[in-house]
Amino acid sequence: MHSTLRWCYDHRVIRGLLLALALLGGCHLVLPLSGAPDGPPASDLGEIPAPPPSDASKSDVHVSCEPAASCAVLHACDATLPDGDRQLITPGGAPYEAYCDMTTEGGGWTLVARSASTAKQMETFGWHSATGDVQTNDQPYSLGVAAAGLAFTELLVGTYKSDRMWDDIIYHIHVTPTFVVDCESQALAVSVTKSANNGCSAEQPAMLTHVGFTLREDLYFFKDNLDPELHGYGLTSGGWSLNYGAEPEGPSCNKLDENCDGVADEGVSGCTPGPPIAPCLACMMAGMLHDRQGMIFVR
């Protein structure tokens, strides 16, 4: 009699311990009814299911990176994000839409300016000017970097063909972190690196080596020197205006300096060897940008 009671007592204690361990560990466990150890399963307990897999284990789960302070921040958050329109936010918390280039030169570039052939001559356009809509590709667009509070130290400038897609010419320029504020009434001498440029050998076109005058409301200033009297060059709402085009203003023979050696080619009737004109100067001085539609991105 005593041995039977003791067995029942010990069996219940063991059964209770097993149940507690199963609940804590989330494992499957089938418990017998009170009585013989090999009795039928308890219908009131059944199987204790394992917990469902965590959402973090799903391959299609993405962390939301928007809104962010810049396209560079978005790219750092998720390097797989494609080019496209994204939600950014100003330092004051105001959201706005911007276009991000996530592939060129390492990605993370924010579009700040895009010209258009339909632009009016005196369109408001510049570092402090907000013009147009980022998605309206047949009209000029200017983000208004100063108001957006966008931080950057690099520029990508060049030509585009359609839908905010680069064409054949891109240059990479480094500026100071406080460039927009420091260069409101002056220009900054910068170094230029050729990123993509078909048909032009110039590594540092002279007309891109100075950037600034950020209070201008008619263009994004670029020029070959710091001359304060002649600073009407750069990217306007209607395209690049850099003085040196592919077509010469003088005699047609002047454009025949095909090897860019500074001497006009021989053998042309009425042509006297002289200084290089277009297209050599269009390349060496203006990077073949003059009179073409352009874009500026920052990072």
C-alpha cells in the first residue's frame, strides 16, 4: 500500500517537472494520464506547439530607411536600394521628395539641379532656389539645397539624356562641408576628376575648377577663375553655359585641331596654323558640356 502511494506521488512530481520544462523550453511533449506511465495521452494537454519562427528570419523583411537626411544616409542604411524618388527630411523635420542615384560612383547621390530645353531665360535656379518638380522631367528643377539643409562634400556634374539618367559626360568635384554658406559671394577653387567622358581627353576642364557665388538665383556658378566681374557661367535652367562650344566663332579651319596640340591642322585651304579653337577648347576648357542639358548631384 505504502509503496503504491509513494510511486503515485513520485510520478506526479516528475510529471509536473516535465510539464514546466516543456513550457519554458517551447519543445513538443506528450504527457500520459495520471496512472501508469504507458497510459494514453492526456486529451486536455495534447501537444505543446513550438513558437512560430521570428519575422527576422524571413528573407523578404526590409528595415524601413525613409525618411532620411540624404540619399547617402539611405544608401548607408540599405545599399540594395535602386535609383529612384525617395522621401528625405530636413534638419527641422519637414519631409520632401528627392531623386537618388544609388549606382553611379558608389551611389548615395541626391539630385539638386536639372536643366531643361524648355526653360525660360530668367528661370529662378540656384543653390538657394527651389524650382520645379523633381518628377517633371521636361521642366527645369532646383531643389533649394540651403532651405533643405542638405549636407554634402561632393558634386557630380555632367550631361543627361532623359528621365534623370546620365549621358556620356560626368565630372566628380570635392567641396568643403560649409561651401554653400562660405561661398555666397565668392568662388572656391576645386579639384576635378573625370568620371565618364566619351570623346574628350580633359581630366580637369578649366571652366569647372571654380564653383561658388551660391546666392545667385539664375545659375549654379562654374568658371575657370575668380574674376568677380565675369561670373555668368555655369549650369542655367536652360543648360550648360561655359563659353567654349564645339562650333568655332571664327573661320571654319580653326576647328581642325583634331589632336589638340595647339596648332591648327595643315593642308586646309585658307587656314593658317594658330591657337587651338573648337572642338579642342570645347574639351579642354569646358569638358564638352557647353550648350548641353545638365544635372548636378551632391553627396
